[in-house]
Amino acid sequence: MSAPTAGAVPVRAGGTWRVALRRLLRRGSAVAGGVIVLLFTVIALAAPLLTPYEPGSAEWAGKITPSSVPGPGPGHLLGLDSFGSDLFTQLVYGARQSLVIGVTATGLGLLVGALVGLLAGGLGGWVDTLAMRVTDVMLSIPALLLAVSVAAVMGRSPVAVMIAIAAAQVPVFARLLRGSMLAQRGLDYVVAARSVGVPTSRIVFGQMLPNSVGPVIVQATLVLATATIEVAALSFLGLGQADPTVAEWGRMLVKAQARLESAPHLALLPGACIAVTALGFTLVGEALREVLDPKTTR
């Protein structure tokens, strides 16, 4: 059985994960964050059932005037946007776009970053040196600037946005897992396994890796919050989805700028959706970090 280490929870040690889950469910902030994330996930998945309209439809454009935008009324729960589309429909489908891209980008960044960290921390030597110099270069570039650069080179598409956001997350996951792996290498159970001839691959994948994933899981949850904001930011900067019929919270903010005085709700509602979604992931991530901290699990 693996030995516990600082900063990681051994996934095979007497149901530690089950204990952590029970502790998590007793925290009000974790429950609140989970409810927020679950609510937006359900909204994103059930978007076609929640509204009879199509996103990006401008069939009510004739009702828009230079000085006013129709507010809530029959058939339109939140009114129309500045282009004559149903505002509620845009928000609902915007949740799908933001969550799908944010979660996929985080998963991609986690996969690549964990692979780099695993190789660097498990093998060491020149592999570790090379991997860490590359991640140092990437970390020297602000995350949003790196994402903007990648998105600008690859063009306006959901795939480009996913890769851009993932690229900014790779060095964070790589260094985190590498640090956790290095903390494991000098422990007694690893030294003992090597002394009796256990293959390196078995030690790395069977012992060191399971005991190092706790901090990475926590970081992935926290990164989901920033990924949601970055999706909106790239869209706001004109680097998001090129199809104008696709609803995006960031694009809705851009469209609302010209009507901030006459119809401020056009900016407040998508902005609130972005902030609340990010808050949900942050609450869950912070609670996870607390319950998986060995100093608080005793």
C-alpha cells in the first residue's frame, strides 16, 4: 500500500477518497458551488427543451429601434437582444458553448500537462531538464496572452479556442504533477521498491502517480473557472466562434456595448452568467483543496 505524502492523498489508503467526499458534502461552500455547476450543466444540456427558439435568430429585428430594445413580454422571458434575437435563448445556448469549450480545453490541458509532468517527475535526468525548460518558457508568457496568440494563429473556430486555452494550462499542470512526483521519489516505499527490483514503470504508474494526483485534480477544478472566463474573453476580443448564429456570452457582451445606457441588462445578464459559473467552479475547487489537505484530514 502507498504511503501518504504532503500535498497528496493516497487513493488506495483505506477509503481516503470516500472520507474526503463526505467532508466535501458537509461544506456549505462546496455544496453551493456544486449546485451552481450542476444548474448550468443541466441548462446547457437541456437548452433545446428550455426554449422554442433557435440561437442567433433575428426574426424580431423589426422591433428593435435605435433608442430602445423590447424588454420582457409575452413569448420572450427576458426580452430581445440588440439584433432581434430572444435574449433567454442566447443565454441558454451560451451556457452550452462556454461549458463545452471550457471543460474540453481543461481536459486537454490536463492530459498533455500530466503527461509532461509524469515523464519529468518519473524519469528525471535530461527528460526532466528539457521538459521544465520548455514549461518555464511557456509560464513566462501571461496565460491570456498565450491563448490569444494561439487563437490568432489558428483562426476563429471552437477547436482553435480549445487548443489556445489548453496551451496556457499545460505548463501549470506539468509543473504541479512533476513537483508531486519528485516529492514521492525519495520516500521509503519508493526506495524499498527499487531495492527489491520492482520495475520503474510499475513504481511510477502503480505507486507514485496515484499518490500525486490529488493536487492536480484540485487544480483542474480551479482552472475550469478561469477557462470559462477565457472562453468569454477570446470571444469578446473577436477570436471566438466565427459563425454569428452561435450564441456566446463573450460575444453578447460585445453586442451590448452600444446599448449600455438604454439597455444595460444586455450586458449585465451574460456578465452575471460568466461570473456565477466561474464562482461555482472556484467554490468547488477551494473546498476540494481543503478536504484533500493532509493537515486537515486527520
